[in-house]
Amino acid sequence: MPRHFHTPILPPDASRAPHWAHAMRAGGALVIGTALIWGSPVLAASPATPPDLGPSAGEPPAATPMPGTPDTTVEQTLDFAAHYGRDTPLGHHRVTVAKAANGDTVVDVDISFEAKVLLITAYRYRHTAHEVWHDGRLASLESSTNDNGTKDWVKGHAVEDGFAVESSHGAVTAPADIIPTSYWNPATLTAPRMLDTIRGVVMDVKLEREGQDLLHAGDASVAATHYSLSFTTNPPPATDKVDFWYDNAGRWLKLAFHARGHDVAYALQGTPPAANTQVATPNGAETGMPAPEKKD
């Protein structure tokens, strides 16, 4: 069964709410691909000109589905509802995987969160990302993030000897086979390192298999494998681990983590897609579902 989240909800008591609201505004948050991390403020943006960051922190979260990329055919859509504490609604996370006319795989990510205290919006978060995969390799990536007014951006493209990244945190050349922290791709389960789509930094990771769970998605009950992913280098400020679940077909079904006293979990809305969209690895092999041994 899904893991039970027992952290108390954010305080409803009026005498405590102003203090919590102040902490939310001051503390900020960080999202690693799909995971909201209640953390310290991210680093200030560099003087480089960022791409369009979309709606400002003062605008309401988007409530309509993300439009598809032109000249593509949608193959898979994942729509997650995010909650924190005892199932307090937080927002949505949507992933659209499509196939372009030239055979490239195109992935669009749309995240919008909003936290309220006594009907007052204390925190807003907005993140969008666009990935293009060519011949099993990440060809380009663009992302923009508005973390309650703090803006970050990432732009990257494949080069002969790797994947060149420029971001609000500087420039780096990642390995050519880098996997971004968007988690829709089961190649996540074999990646020794990942590209943080918020900060544009490369993180070494360690995967452990935690066991089998039965998850509920729409009207279906689905057997899924629970994995934990630890960030061993360049971790985000507030946590060094996320948990996620895939079924045996490689479909991403759930994500959860605990940071700074809060549990956050994603619940897949509707029935899981019929099949996962596979992306070939750079050596030409289709991504598979590994079974790493659980560490004691």
C-alpha cells in the first residue's frame, strides 16, 4: 500500500499562522524536476539574460492543460496532483510526452503549486521545462522557474563531447548521456548522475530498491516498485533524497519526499497510460527496469 504520511498539517491555528506564513515567504522552496523541496532560498540569478519565465509569482497557477508542442503527436500524458501534510492540496504536475515528425521525442513539463494559510496565499511556485531527445540522447533542454518571486533558468544543448549547460547558476558541460531530473523516463533507474533541471548542476546519485507497493491510480490498483534516489553530490538545500514508484512496464506512478518537517506526495490522476514511451539509451538499447539490491 502507499506509504502513509503522518506529518501534521501546516498549523490552522490563527495564532500560529502568521509565523508560519512568514517562514514560508522567507524560506522559499526548490523543485528538483518534480519534487517541491521546502528549503532555503536558491542562489541569486546570474547577470545573463534568461529565457521567458512565464507567469510571475503574483499570477494564479495555470488551471488548464498545457498545450501540445506543434508538429508532434502526444503519446503519453501524466497528470499528478500534489499534496502536503495530511492530503492538503498543493497543485499539479503535468508531463506530456510526444513524438515529432522527425522521430524525436519531445517532453513538456508544467508544475504549478500554491500554499495557503487561512485563505491567504503564502507561497507560489511555477516551473516549466521542454526536453528534446534525438536518437536516444538528450538534444536540448530549456526550463524556467519562478519560486515565489525568485527566478531561475536553464538552457542546454548537445555538443560533440557532452551536453553544454548555461543557467542562472553558471555554466557546466555534463556527460553526453546525462538524464534530467524529470523522472518520466525509466532511464532514471540506471543513471549514475543526473542534471538538475532547476539549478543546471550535475548531481551524482545512488539508487536503492525499497520493495513492492500497491498503488491506486484512478479506478485501478497497480503493483509498483518503490525506489529511493539519493543525491550524493550537489544536493538541493533541504533534502538529499526523493522516493518514487514505477510499475513493471516502466510507468512513473508516484513521487514523495520529506523535507524541513513536511511530507509532500504526488498522486497520479486517472488510469495509468497503456504503455510507457521508451527512449533508447545512447548505445542503442531500450531502457529497461533494473532491480538493484536493497542496501542494508
